[in-house]
Amino acid sequence: MNLTHIEERLLIGYCELSVTAATAAAIEAHLMTCISCRAALATVAMAGDEGLASQESVWDGVLERVDQPTRSLIERLLGAMRLRADTAKLLATTSALRLAWMTSVLLVAAFAAAAARMEGDGPWLLLVIAPLLPLAGVATAYGPAFDPTYEIGVAAPMSGLRLTLLRTVAVIATTMPALALAALVAPGGGWSAFAWVLPSLALVSITLALSTVTSPERAGAIVGLGWLVALVVLIDRDGSGDFVDRSLVFSSSGQATATVVAAIGLAIVASRNTCFDLMTVSGGRR
Amino acid sequence: MNDSTTTTTAGVVLAEVTKRYGRTVAVDDVTLSIGPGITGLLGPNGAGKTTLLRVIATVLAPDSGEVELLGHTTANAQSRELIRRQLGYVPQEPGFHRQFSAFDFVDYVAVLKLITDRRARHDEVRRVLDVVGLTSVMHKRIRQLSGGMRRRVAIAQALLGSPTLLVLDEPTAGLDPEQRLRFRELLSNAANGATVVLSTHQTDDVAALCQRVVVMHSGVIRYDGTAAGLAGLAAGRVWLADVRDPAAQLAWMTGDGMVRHVGEPPTNARLDEPRVEDGYLLLVGASVLQESSWR
């Protein structure tokens, strides 16, 4: 390569993306500092592409390629799933998409499934734990305690509800498949091993509704506690069979109730949607 | 950037604004109009500056009172969105997603600011990072950047879209003197025609940068005027003496070995030129020195 300026054949190769990455990098490094080569590149590019009108737009294109942001693994995965780049960008800030979170979900699900296999008394542990996982994910997906850019986000014109729902969907989409897998391998469950699905959705929906009046992590803690209390209290004491058989929560009327609760939660969220556009934190620093 | 509805000259109009946290009144019945130019909010910790700035940044709703920003009320979501499209905000302790580079982070905020076209967004991200002088490190991860650089990243995101209202909560905290000088330079350039409200502990920031100074203490406004006027409050009340007057409430040893007194004259003292700091201390000093919150 000519050390002072870039040969035309290389510029053509660069425009056609036929040069190696190393050569492209060298060309870009030179273009950053050399105005005459930028002009030459513009001429070459215009000869090859009538659509490129000005040297400035060519230079913008070069900058765009040089300054391509480094996308995280999550962003690239989401990109591969054909999500729009800006949506992927928003999701990449969801803590529930971190490797640590996903690993712990898998571990807990595997533990619950293994316990069901060893104890041999059905998947009751999975049913108790499973709804708490999406709940924990959602409670820590947004809000001032877990989103370091929370305040900047609230002051931005994008709807807080949209961001919250986007992150909630991300939590559900990563947590539920792991739990479903655990339900499949847990013995003696059959369809009853999936009795956690509707309660999970109900708990998430109520957490979102509650987070319009308090912080999401507090809402999550209240709802999680409520779930455990309901499991203990709503038991058919005269009934027979194991915990799952006697639990009213996992009965068909319990499932119907969960559906209604989920719907009520969503209705509250919809009617209070603008609450996601203001800080819910009270107290704290002045 | 101005649309036809933003005809009011004052970018910020607060009328009888009050905000409480439990029994504590953080902002107490504040009425204030702020126009284009740089206005500095000065006050000790716990004075209510951050709460007031959060109200001006639309993130916190007051318990009572009216807030009008850029000609729009903050009372409903639709008009809040209109304000936010022209708003830049640096919170007191801006956090970052630490796996992000400076470019990624500002790009993320640009997505939140609804700049959807990718090419245009990246151009704008590069522009604001250039304004704060971070072009050479924009692809470094934020956790690798120094504290001063992180401050500049936070300022960069606020400049996205050239906002007409810029709210900055202690933007110079943690900056060394050279960085503070650079910040003043960049802010006076960026402020061009916009309404800028910033809070600070630094009286010299206010003297160097702000056309208007508002001193806040215990939730109320104690002074509103120019920096020179604030210094003027201490005219005839700043004394230099060789020894500290035992009765003095506000006195400290200066670099040249003299003891500077603000308030009543000690014996064998001579009058000195008042500075912004002296006027500020006279307003809030005595009570502040008794408070443990003073850092």
C-alpha cells in the first residue's frame, strides 16, 4: 500500500466490502486523518453508486462504520431474533437478561425438578417456587433501586409504561421456558406440573399494578409474601392426598381466580399507565 | 426547536410549589420564574435543591402548586411528554449500566429520547460526546473511565437534541479545578438561548457562570438576584484580623495567615471586599455550621 495515500483499487475494494478486515481498518485509520483520500473515496463511491450524492454522506457512512458501537451478547442475540435495534438496546439494560440472573433461574428450576424426582411426592416445591421467579425478575427489572439510569429515563419522553412492559415481557420470556422445562422433567406431574403458570402471571400483573403506588421491589416483596400466605391458608384441611391435591390455589377454581386476578392487575396498570412516568420513590434524599 | 405554543419568555414558572416527604417539607411554597440563561441554585445539603430540580425536570410531581415548563403544564402526561422532548436532565448521582461504553450509554438515552433513525441518532451521539470532549474514549466501557469523565458522559446525554430546558443537579461535584473550568466553558456554549438551571455547592461556580443566583435554605428561597448582589449583602461586613475573635460565628484562617470574619467586626480589623461566598454564608451560614449535614 502507498504510505502517503490510498490506491484507488483499495478504495473500490473498500466500497464493495471486498477487502479484508485488517485492510479496512488500515484504510479507515488513514481516512480519519486524510482529507484528500476522503475526497477520493467520495469520487469512487459515487462512481459505484449513483445514490450517494455528496462527499459528506460518504464520510458519514465511514464514520458510522468505524464507530459502530460494540453490541453486547444480549443485544446481538436479540438482533438475531429480528428485534429492532432500538428495542434490543432497551432490553439490553434489563437486569433479568444478565447471565447471573438466567443462571440462577436455571439452577432453581433444576433444583425443584431434582427435588421432585428424589422425594417422589410430586412437583409441589416447583409449584411453590416457580411463580416467585418471574415475580423477582419483574420486581428488579425497573425502578430506582435496580435501574441506575432510572431518573434519566423518567425525564425522557419515552413512555415509562412501554419500557416497563418491554422488560416484563423479557423477564417472562426468559424465566418461563426454564420453568416449563423443569415441569416437563418433574415426575408424576403431568399437566398439574404446569399449575404455576396462571398464578405466575397473576403475581406479575399484581406487582405491576402495585408498583404504581410504591417502588417495584417493595411491590414484589408484598406480592411474594402474599403468595406464600395464600399457599398456607388456602388449604382444604379435610381433604385427602398430598399438598398439591389439598391446595385450593392449585385447584381449578384457584386457576380461575388467578386468571381473574391477572386481568384485574392488567386493568389497574392500564388505568394508571401515566404513573410509570413519574418517580414513585418517596422519602430518601432531598 | 420552539413550537408555536412556547411563547412564554420564562422557561420555568413555579407557583406556590410545595413538596413533602412524610413530615419533612422539602420545598415550601416556592414561587419562581426562570427565563433563558444560566440560573444557579445555591444552598446547603438538605435545602431542597434536589427536590426542586426534580420538579423542574418533570420527574417528581409537587404535592401542591402549579408548574409550567416551556409553556406546558406538568400536571398531565401528554404535556409532560411535550416538555420532555425539549428537556435535558443530569440527576444528582447519575448511574450507568456499567457494561456499556460511553457511546452505548448515550445511544441508549437517545433511544429513550425517541430519536428512532439509527444513523441520525448515532450522529447526534457523536456530536454530544464531541462537545464534552470524550470522542477519543467513547468506545471505552464506562467503568474504565475516571469520575470526571463519567460526569461528562452524564452531561453529554443531557445535551442530546439540543434541549431548550437544561436541568443539572450538582454537575461540578467531583470535578477537579481544570475540569470545572472546562465545564463552565462547555455549558456557556451549550446554554446558548436555552433555559439552564443548575444546583451547586460551589459559590465560585455561581460567580463565574450564572446570570442569576437563587439561594435556597430549608425549602424556601432566601435570595434571588445576581451573584454581585449576593456578594453585596456582605458589603461592610467582611473583616480581616490577625487573630480569631472568640465571639465570631463565621471566621476562618485564610491562606495568607489572616483571619477572615463575616458579620460583626472583631477588634483591630480592617474591612475587606465581599465575595459571593461571604454573602451566601451570611444568609445560611450560622445555621448551616450547626447542622451535622454539612459536608
